[in-house]
Amino acid sequence: MTTSHDPATTEHADSSPAAPPPPAPPASDVENQTAASSTFGAPAILRRWKREDLLKRGSIGLRGLALVCSLLSFVIMACNKHGDWKNFDRYEEFRYVLGIAILSTLYTGCQVLRQIQELYTGKETFSRLNIAVFDFVGDQFDV
């Protein structure tokens, strides 16, 4: 029993007619560009630069506010002298909180000075990886 596999005589039950080719994408008009085409090129780069500059300035502002708050907390706790049992120098917990306020003020002050120096010179003093690690570790201890 031999069977011949002639493609002309064999019919496929699931064969369908050929689908028409997909329509070609519309040609872009170079002179009248739409908003969708402005996601690339110079306008997108300028928007990115403005956004990064705003983030840097906002970060300096927020760190400056944190510096003022930590300095204020340090000064208030250091000047807390009421006498007798209200004198917090007797309590070990007060010394701990005062030490944390000192460290917080120093850390935040160093960060503000570093960011101001980078903003005005345009150069980074440390690599981005080192700054990210230092920010993360310092912010964990600065809570």
C-alpha cells in the first residue's frame, strides 16, 4: 500500500484564504509634529534637566528644613535647665536623646553643605553609589 503525497491532490480541511497584509503605518509629517512625537529629542531632554534641577533644589530645601529642626531640637534640649527633679541631666535617657540630636544636626549639616557645594560647582564630590549608600545609612540612623 503506497500512498502518494501529491500536494495538488491533498486537500486540507483547515486551510483558510490568505489574509490581506496589514495596512502601512501613516507617514509622519515632519513639519506638523504631534505631541506624541515630542517624547524624544531635545524637548524631552530639556524637560528631564528641569525636573532633575527641581529635584536637587527641592532636596536641598527639605534638608535645610531638617537641619533647622534638628538644630532647634538640640538647642532646646541642651538649654533645658529647670533645677531640682526637673533637671534632665540626671536621667540617662536625656543624655541619649541629646547625643542623637547632636549626631542628627551634624549629619544633616554635612549633607546640606555637600549638596550646596555640588549645586554651585556642578561637580560631584563622591560617586553616586557612595552618596546613595551614605544617604541610606545616615537616614536610617537619623530617625
